[in-house]
Amino acid sequence: MENQILFADLGLSDEVMQAVTEMGFVAPSPIQAESIPHLLEGRDVIGQAQTGTGKTAAFGIPLIDIIDPNEKVVQSLILCPTRELAVQVSEELRRLAKFKRGVWITAIYGGDSYERQNRDLRKGCQIVVGTPGRVMDHIERGSLRLDHVKYMVLDEADEMLDMGFREDIESVLADCPEDRQTVFFSATMPKPIMDLTKRYQKNPQLVKVTKNEVTNANIEQSWYAVRPDAKFEAMCRLIDFHQIKLMLVFSNQKARVDEIVEQFQMRGYAAEGLHGDMRQAARTQVMSKFRGGTTQILVATDVAARGIDVDDVEAVFNYDVPMDSEYYVHRIGRTGRAGKSGKAFTLAAGAEKYRIRDIQNYTKVEITRGKLPTFADVFAIKKTRFIERVQQTIEEGTSEFYADVLSTLEEAGYEPTAIVSALAQLNLGGVKTTEDNLEEQPRNKFEGRDARGGDRNGRFGDRRGNERFGDRKGSFGERNGNTRDRVDREGKPFRRGADAGMVRLFINIGKNFKITPSHIVGAITGETGLPGKVIGQIDLFDSYSFVDVPKEHQQTILSALDGNTIKGKRVNVEVAKG
């Protein structure tokens, strides 16, 4: 401990040190201790570290230190894969810049007003945090100029490539001055990332930090194969059976967070939601109620839940299996803290169960397949607890007021046994009203490795595995081969049907607007947070396009894209007819 590096040892400016101290930081995390000295000296850096290791401060502290507040031009650009992360990064940078007067930071991302973003850019902000698609829109409109950028950051670079933003990223990097300082932060370093670093960085310093333990041994992990329509009922049974008082529930979609909260509240649970569309004041209020125990259940998305630090969380529920194994680790790390034990429950429907295997390979820990408690199991637990509470109340003494209630009912002709039974029913709930078997059954005896959604070629086109980050043809099917204006024998535009489990959407722009498949993928992933790999076939025509998306995400994608913009063009999106 005597040789531990402190922030005070890094040679930071007084303004940044004051902000760091106010934020409660004394010693830098490993990724910060390794990266900050290189960045302060002007070197390019490749930082490899998992989520939750302090990456934002690792590039944010030196960034705030070198920004010149007297120059009212964009000096730094930070690209993030999602709008939630862009907002989060900009908020942390504002905290770091609190005492450096004259530094202006803005976040630009899809789904937000161009007017507000243009106003911020005209004010002369020095730091812009944005998603690739919206950044490209502003560059093309002339509202964002990069000719004075001296500090460029790609945060979660691997996710941006996975979401189909490679073309946009390369275009942005090409627009920046060649003498800029370029920083890549990524959880993984696949070949496409390394290809970008070779092309756009100068002698970068590789900083690699890994966590000693992936998951906490105090957390009991289990997963359950359930039907998609039975997830909520299954979750309620587990909550009641294990008598959990404080828990986190994670969903992959913001819209589903609201749906789950509403279902909980209808059943009498004290539940609140947390996602990126909420105003900061509302988020603060929700977290205050959760920390205070007023809210029993907090339902959240991964990005919105970053920074949640509550020691007494008894359990974490993965209502949706996370798309990324690292998200799983980050989620369940919210329980089993401060030496306490915790539980992590994962509900897997359909192809989700194959991600369980991926998570186990990543964490090197077996996740036990559990059997859902039956209605009788849950009722037995409730009954035992009810009897204990009644016995305790009798021993402590009851009020004469309640004895008078019993006398009144007896005088009305009711037997004591009937009265007690009615009171127990009011407390424990009525008889079973839902079917008991919620578990998903195998479709047939041959279901196995290839049941992830059928043959890989059948569901998403010819993926060609290792070409995922290269030509869009390798990543999302023969996308550049299907962009010709094909016609059927009646001369009408050819349109094949969507694959099983997918729905085909119509978009009213095409090749005439210089749209490429990556623009459509980028718009969907940037607005919804979904990974690019879930998107199916894309067919481009002169004035319109078609894209296949999973049925389960249909409404989320329609709500996010319809009326929004792609390459500055407002688009109409609807389910394809016929």
C-alpha cells in the first residue's frame, strides 16, 4: 500500500484535482493509473478494460486538463455506441470540468432535438460527446466542424463496430486533423479494432487491465427455461418463494422496463423503473426510494443502472438474458456485496438459453439450471409465514377493536372457522388462477446446438462468421448483392418474405439518398441499443428499403425510427404490407 499511486501524484491541474477530490476519488483505478500519464504526455493510447473499471475518468481527466477554455471551437470529440452512454459520459465530464471555467460540453445523439444540439454547437463548446450516426449528420449539415480537434476518443469501440458503425467511424477519423491525439477504449481487441488503430493511431501505448475475479463467489447463480409469455409469472413465483425484499430486475429494452413495472404494481409490489428516457430528477427520486427501502423492486436497463451502488440488494433478476456476457457480470455484481450472500436468477426463453452457455464459458462458473417452484410450493411458503405472523401477533397481544370485528361477524351468523378462512384468503390471495407449468419444453428430441434460431444461414443470411466487422456482406447477409431493383414476373418490385421469427419493415428512403446498409443498421442500433447482430436481411432499392428485424423488437424499432432521421432525412417506417 505504501507504493500506491494517488491522483495527487499524477501532476493534474488544480482545477481538475479539486473536482476529483469533490467526487471522492483519492487513488486511481488500475486503468486510470496506467492511462492518465501517457495521455497527459500526448501519446495515443489503446485501453483494454472491462465495464466498471473507470474508463471514462481514465480518458476524461487528461482531456479536461488539456482543453483550452479560451478557444471556442470543438477541441475534443468522443464517440459512444448509444445515446445513454453518450449522456452518461457527458455528465461525468461536466463533473470533472466543474472548476475549470469556460469549458462547455454537449452531447449529440439521435432522438434528441437538432435545434437544441445546433444551439449548443453554435455556443462554441469545446467537447462533443455523440453517437456516430448523429455526429455524421451534423458533419454533413455543416453544424459540426472537426478541423480543430486535438483529442479524439472512441469509447467502447468494439461495440460500435458490432453495431455497424465502422464506415461512420472511419469517416469521422478522416475528417479530424492528422496531428490529433487518438484514444481507443474497448473491452475486447478483435482484429478489426487493431486494423483501425494501425491506420489511425501513431505508436499507441497498449494499456490492458483485467479483473482478478469475474464473478463473486458469494452469489448463488441459477437459470430457468421458461416460455416467453410466462417470464413475469415465473419471476413473481421466485420472488415469493425466496421471500426477497430488495432486488434489481434487468431488461434489455427500455419499453419493457415500463411494462414490467406496471405488471408489478398491478400485483401490489412496490416497483419503480429506471431507463435512459427519464429525466435526471426522476432518476434521482427513484434511486432515493430504492436506497431507502420504500421501493422493493428496481427494474432497469444496463446503461441506466450504471453507477448503482446499494449494499443490501438481496437478488438480481435477468428478465432478459443480456446480449453480452460482460453485462451479465456487471448485473449480478449488484448483489452479494460487503461480504453478504446474494442470488442471481436468469430467465431464458427460446434461443436465449444458448447465451447461458456463452456466459458460463466467459465467467468459468457453472450456472445451475433451476426448477421453478409450483403454485403449491409458493402457497406453502406463504401459509407458513402467515401462521408465524398470526402466532406472533397473538403472543404480543391483540387490540379489543379487532376482537370486536370477530364478535360482529359471529353475531351475523358466521362460524369462527369460516371467518378465519376468509381472513387467510384475503391475506394470502385466492386460489390458483394461472397454469402451473411455466417451463419451456424442447420442441423435439433433435433440438440441439443449431436450434439457436435455425441454421445460421436461414435466419440471418450468409453470416460468414469472421467477416463480421468487415464488408457488410459478411456481417448481415448478402447486403450489397441484394440492392439491385429486382422485379417479379408482373414487373412489381421483388420482395421476399421475412424469415421465421422476423418481421419485415418498410423504410421510405433508398439508394437515391446515398443510403447504405450500415446507415440503417447504425440507425436501429443507435436508437434502440440493440446489437447489430440481431438485424436480418436488408434490401435497398432506389427510393425505399426493407429490413428484417426480430418480431420481439418490432415495436421498439418502429417507435424509435418512425419520424426520426437517417443521414439527415426524416423517415417513415412501417410494417411491410403483403
